[in-house]
Amino acid sequence: MGAAGVALAAVAAHKVQAPGLVAASTIAMVHAAAIVGITAHGHGASRPGSWLAIASLMLVGACLFTADVALMLLAGTRLFPMAAPTGGATMIISWLALAVVALVDRR
């Protein structure tokens, strides 16, 4: 995910001037770091399965969104209809789930 973010940033900077590609790169990079942090924290948490499930959900959402936007801008095709919105909604849900699990785990 991090490597994909860097690659997309390079393409956006040197080959294809598209704001959507910059957004996809940023989404990939931010979520790559978040997934690493969530996974690392989950290994020492009282409910590690919840943390790892959230990291997995976030990974799926970020991959769907990033891949669909990149494919649309670079190849003129899509993963499947509504892939980017599905990925975006999945990322939002994963962030909300992270907040809930963090609050529950704190108690």
C-alpha cells in the first residue's frame, strides 16, 4: 500500500497531471501508515482480533478506492461499478470502528 502510494505520487508528479491521482496517492500513504499502526497496536491489545479486523477492513477499502481511481485515470477503465465509493465507505466505516474499539479497549 505504501509503495503504491509512492508510485502513484511519482506518476502524478511526472507523467499524468490529475488531482485524482494525487488524492489516490495520499489515501494510499495515509492508510498504509494507519494500517501499520493499528496492526502493531492490536498485537498488544486485549482484543487483538478486533484491531486486526479493522486494519483488514481499512486495507480492503483503501485498495478498492486507490485502484479504482488509478485505473480510471491511467487506463480509462474501472475495477467494477461503484468500486471507489465502496472503498471510500469501507474506509469511513473502518475509521469509525477504530474509534469504537479504541474506546471499548480503553475501559
